[in-house]
Amino acid sequence: MRRWLGRVCWIASGPDSDPSVAFDWISGRVGSRQNPDGMRSLLHAGAVLAGVCALADLLVLATHGWVQGALFAFLHLAWIAVLLIVTVLNVGFLESPSGVPLRGVGGPNVLTLARGFLIPTLVYVLLLRDFRAAAIGYATVTLSDAIDGSWARLRDARSKLGIVLDPVVDLLLHLAVFVTLVRVGLLGTAGLVLILLRSGLLILGTGWLYWWKGCVRIQPTPFGKGTGVLFALSTILLLSLAGFRPQAIGWIRVLQGILNGLLVLSVLHVLAIGAINLSRPAVTRVAPEPPSRGPGDTT
């Protein structure tokens, strides 16, 4: 029985003892550490990615007749600014899993940021019901998710910032896409309730653990990876059918049922992760020691 429970916990929480894929996000560190080289690298990467997004937006707007073009451009710029500012505030975590500061943001993190920056473009295409373009766009961004993780592992380019940034971007991506799928009628009310419940549990649960318990264990899990692949494949198939074979109503309904089932499993997984985090000991923050006084210092 104990061995079975241990396997269940491993599937839900991953290899807890592996420092290369996990670390404790400790309360009180955000914005408190300096990494000037990393910050410059991050700002430069953000500026380049913003330019790439602008070109992508121009292409999409020109293709779709500039529908609500000014509003879309403004909202996309605001989204990029907020995401970049939040990332810059956490630049102190731009370090290796062993704690060595990194001077550059790194290719995997740039790819993750690009995926986050392009979320509004994907939502815009979905709202216009261009499901063919949406299928291609969603397949591209989910492929980038697999590439940045493999890149970081193979080139030993993992960073604490990337360990957190990747799941945060994935959360925002799936929340935006699934809510939009409900808005355009490709998912029902059940899908909306489940994705909001999952996202709410993740955001509020993580916030509660971070501020009141003092730490959150961030790491990929076998169950999360498996459901992520199934989410991506099912969503790509759903968008492809809606774009290329909209008459295949039966298969579309099957995929809708699969996505709802995966969302139910994902909610249960979030609850399991929360229970495992609650069972871990809290982290007590130690106040920094005052600087030592030199021979000429006076009280």
C-alpha cells in the first residue's frame, strides 16, 4: 500500500529530490536581487520579441481586413509590457539551479517569452473564427514548449527563472485559448467552469502557499507532462476539424468530451499538488545579518 501511494505521489508531484528540475520559490525574494547583465539581456530580448510580434500582428490584421486593429494593437502592447515587467521584477532568479547568476536570458527563456507574447495574436485569430490559422498557430506555440524544455536540458541552459516562467506561460496560454474556445462555441459551459476552476486553484493556491507558508515547490510532473501532450493534441485536432472539416460534428463532439475529461483530471491533479505542498515543512525566512563594522566605525 505504501509503495502504491508512493508511486501515485511521484506521478502527481514528480522527482522531488532532483534539484535540476525543481526549486523552492521562497517568499520575499521578488525584486530584491540585482542582476544588471541579466536585466539588460532580458530587456533586449523583450524589445526584439515585441518587434517580431508587431510584424506578426501586421500580417494577421492585413489578412483579416484590419478588424478592430487599433484596439487589438493597444491591448497586445499592454499585454507585452505587463508580462515583460513581471519578468524583469523576477530577474534575480536568472540563475542556474545551483545558484550561479546568469549574464544572459538564454535561448529557452526567450522562446518561452515569445510564446507568452503571442497569446493575444492567437486569441484574436480565434475570435475571428479563422480556425485554420488558429490550428497552425496553436500547434506552433505548443511545439515551442517542447523545444525550449529540450533545449534547456540538452544545452544545460536551465534557470530558476525558466522553471517558473514556463508553467506560468502555459497557464496563461491555456486559460486564454480555452476561454476563447468557449466564446466561439467550440467548447461548452462545462469547459469554461473547469478551466476557470483549474486556473483559479493554481493561482489562488500558489499565492496562498507563497505568502502564508513561505515557499512553493516548482517542478514539472509526469502527470502534468502527459496531460499537457493530450491537451495539445486534442486542441489541435479540434481546431483542425473546425477549420478544415466543420461538417464532422460527431468527431468535434468526441474531442470536446475528451478535453472536458482532461480538464477534470487536471483539476484533481492541482488538488493533489496542493496537498503535497501543504505536507512539506514551511520555510522560515532569516533576517539578514547587519554589516560588520570596520576599525574606524563608531556607534
